[in-house]
Amino acid sequence: MNEGLYPLKFTPQFKERIWGGESLKNVLKKRVPNTIKKCGESWEISAVQENVSVVSNGYLAGNNLEELIEVYMGDLVGDSVYEKFGVEFPLLIKLIDAQDVLSIQVHPDDEAALKVHNAYGKTEMWYILNANPESEIITGFNKDVRREEYLTCLSNGTFKSILNIEKPMTGDVFFIPAGRVHAIGKEILLVEVQQTSDVTYRIYDWDRVDSNNKPRELHNDLALDVIDFSAVKDAKWSKPEVLNKPVELVSCNYFTVERITLTGLVKRDYSLLDSFVIYICVEGDVSIEYGGSKTEHLLTGETILIPAELKSVVLKPSVKSTLLEIYLK
């Protein structure tokens, strides 16, 4: 492999979900196979075992993400990222279409997940692409809750009364640290950025049954050990639009997410950043110029990984466009 690294696209992995719909196909123009009737998730970049993303563009097409990190190491992900995570890519990037409400769930932090599952925990964030005016997001509790009160409400059908419920709108941001109970409501399309982890504890599933007419498994004993029972403040936020400059939406130990609204050419300089960069196009149509004269194209709903060794790119929109920019500090 003597050619240099370039911006990498990956084949999306589509997931059938009991609560999924058709927005990934109809709104974001994803090529969802006909065999998937309720597509709830598109895993855009993943290092979850059995679900490792495969490159779809350029001469590295057909190689998976783990194989590429083995070969390119810090040149691909950044030296400090490689030092910490080795060949496991640290983020999982998803597009989620919730046609129906998801189960109420919680994720363990790194310490708890390591102890029980030998895995990373899961802190995540959501960026709302579309929501019905009636849609709801559940995030945390609306007051400090005692463990006994939580168990009583869970068993007697009054669980929703202690939950913090928000009305999402396009552009809203929700940060979901490990330990916070949460659920995506009906008719919401969003971007999810999370740690590489598939550890989820399901608490309550609205008395739903699966295709075999059986209720889905709950994990209430495990959940009790990791839930943060304190009231949630500042559960959602939105930042005003700024043209042609990055606006920080979330920054935590696991990822930083910025939004760039483009009306003209913008040069991004990563010479001080020791990390890969991910772009998700949430609106519009953008050319990414790199290496002098080379170009990759990004349409609404598409995701691309900029290797750490590429220290600058030029973003060139053909219409007003919005990108999410994701990296590790």
C-alpha cells in the first residue's frame, strides 16, 4: 500500500428495528435493502465486533476499519488515539429513524461496563434532523429520585411521571452521559455519536412484543447499579447559526462535535489536532478538497472519515450546507 491515505467512505450497515420506519430511505435517500421493512438504524462508521465498517471508495475499498488501523495506526486515527485504543476505533456513528418510541434504557460507564462485559461504556449525543411537533425525548429524571421511589413507579405504571420529557426540534442537541435514563420518541430522525459500545440496559418497553409475540428482555437488575437518580438540568440546547465557522455543540472526554454551516469556501486546518475527523452532511452538498487538487463529494446523509495525516481540507458547498464535524481532543 504505497499510496497515501485519503478521505474514506464506508458502506452503511442497516438495522431492522421494531420501532424503525422509512425515513432513512425516503428522507436521507439511503439504499436500504428491500428485505428490511422497518429500518431503524444506519451504522455509518462502526468498530463493533461483527459490525466493523468496510471502505467503499478509492483503492482501499473492501478493507475494513480494523485492518486499516493495523496498517496505518496513528496516520489514520492520530498517535494519541492509537496509543489509547489500539486497533479499535473509538466511536460509533449512527443515523436513527424512530417511527415508534424506543424502549427506556440506560448505559453503564467505562468502569461498570469493563467489570460486567469487558467492554467500553456508552456516553452519546443526539443531533435532531427532523421531529414531529408531537414528538418527545425522554432524558433523565424531572426531580431527584430515591431508588425506592424509582422501583415503585416502575412497578405500578407511573414511571413516566418522574421522567424529564423534552420537545425536540431540528438542530437541537441532547447529551446523554452514561447513567442517564433516556428514550427517543416517535417520528424523530437524528444523528447519534457514541463511544464504541453496544451495551444497553433496557428498563421499560411499553408492554411491546416482538415478532414472536414475546416481550423483549429487560435488564433492570443491571440498570439499578448504573442509574444516575439526580434531576436533569439543561437536558437539551441549540446554538444559533453561524456561517462558515465551526460552532461547538458538545465536548466531552469521548468526543467533540461541532457544526459548520457553509455558504462559501472554508479551509479547515488540523495541524494542531492529533485525531481523525469525521464529517456528516446533515443538509446540502459539499465537495472536500485535499492534497492540492483531489476531491471527495458528500451529500445529505453521507459520512466521511478524514485520516489524521491529512492536516488540511477545503470545504466547498454547491448550495447552503451543514456539516457535523467530529473528532477527539
